[in-house]
Amino acid sequence: MTIKKNNHSENLSLLKSFVEIMNRDNLSELEYEYQDVKIKISNKIANSQQNNYPEVNIPIDKKITENKDQEFSKNHPGAINSPMVGTAYASSEPGKESFVKMNSLVKKGDTLMIIEAMKVMNTITAHKSGKVVFIGFSDNQPVEYNQILLIIE
């Protein structure tokens, strides 16, 4: 099947076919690349069932303490914002202990997490010493540029 760059309906039809294949064969991810077209479809539900990490859904920009109504700004002095779009990892490999947890004490330069972007593992380190009071990402899940990842106070 050829894909015409400007033919939206054919591209949409191809995408729908891929989704049907993923659902029918219970796939967690499917990639297709042809000339200048690249399509990657990922099923978050299937992916979360395959890893060994408990999934933690934390609302972005909310402080996880007794006062759940307090919000953090990306400009908070202790904010660690994502420097890139990628996939966040809480540990060095599946099954290993997380680099940090809620209320962990960290020192400047400690590894906090890893973000994989374009098949490169980027280590995110603490810019100051303190206590982790907010975690704004889930392990093995996508993160956006400038998303609040952690707050250190």
C-alpha cells in the first residue's frame, strides 16, 4: 500500500487498519515506516500490564501531602521540569528500586529519574538538596516538555 502525503483519507484508513490489527492481535505497540511517513501506535493499557511496576496516577501540578488542594507552579524553586519529550523511568531497569520516592531525601547531583528520548537515555539529576514532596510522572509513561516531574523542598 502506498501512502500519498496529501491524501488524508487514505492515511486515516491506514491508521484505522493498524488500530484494528492491534486490537485483534492484542498488541501493545505497532510501528510503520515508509518513505517520509512514520506511524507509531501504543496501547497504554497493554503497556502498563506488561511492566512490573505499579502504576501511580498522580494529577499533574498537585502536591501529594495532607493538603491535596495546594498546587505547584512550574516556576517553583524546587521544580524539576522535563527538559524534553520522552518516556520517564523511575529506576535504572525494570524490577530495580526507584531512584526516588515521596519524602526521599536527595543531594544535589543525585539521579532522580531517566528520560528516554530518541533511543537515548538521559539522566535527570537534582539541582539542589532536599526532600521530594511531589512526583508528577508515572514510571514507563510519556512526559511532555516542561512538565513538572518532581518538586524538591
